[in-house]
Amino acid sequence: MDIEIVEAKDRFSVVHFGAGTGDMFTQYHCPKCGGITTVSDSKIRDSLFNDRSILPSEIIARFEERRPVRRDAWEEFYDFNCRSCHKSVRVVYIPDEFRMAAHNFILKSVIELCI
């Protein structure tokens, strides 16, 4: 079980989306299976300032070990599985408040479980 870390621009169709950007979603392109997983701004917004994850605790621990989320640098994360092959993925992002309670999101890093 290996972990790969890449820049978000290498996996996502748009790396800055949400309120005020004109884009309300982005698409993750899986390097393993070629599948596309759509991630909406509402899914990212639901993860904002939240430590919950859908991934198993042992995978979360490995992700944190390799690439910790730097909350002191305003980083947050969103965990999901590839829609096609179910590979575990974490995207690290920075929220930007566009207006009061309306955010857009800047995707930074992608952490992937390589099986």
C-alpha cells in the first residue's frame, strides 16, 4: 500500500471553484482507472472545518503521516473514493471567503492510495 502526492492541477479539471468563480464543481480524473468523479462546491463546503472522513482510519493515518493538513496555513481536506475503482483520495484545499458565509475553494494537493 503506497501513497502518491501530486498537485491538484494534475488530477482536477478546475482547481479554483465555488462562490464568485463561475465554476460550481470540478472533476477528478483517476490515474488508475480513467474514471471521472465530480466534486461539487457543496460537498467541499460540507467538509469545511470538519475532521470527519469516509475513509478507514488506517488510510487516514497514512495520509496524515505522508502529508499532514496544515491548519495553521488555513488548509482543509475533503476525502472521497473514485467513483469507478473506489480508490481512496484526499484533496487538500484552502477556503476563501467570497462573501459572508459564501466560499470558494483553491485545491492544492491530492493524496492517493496506490494499491
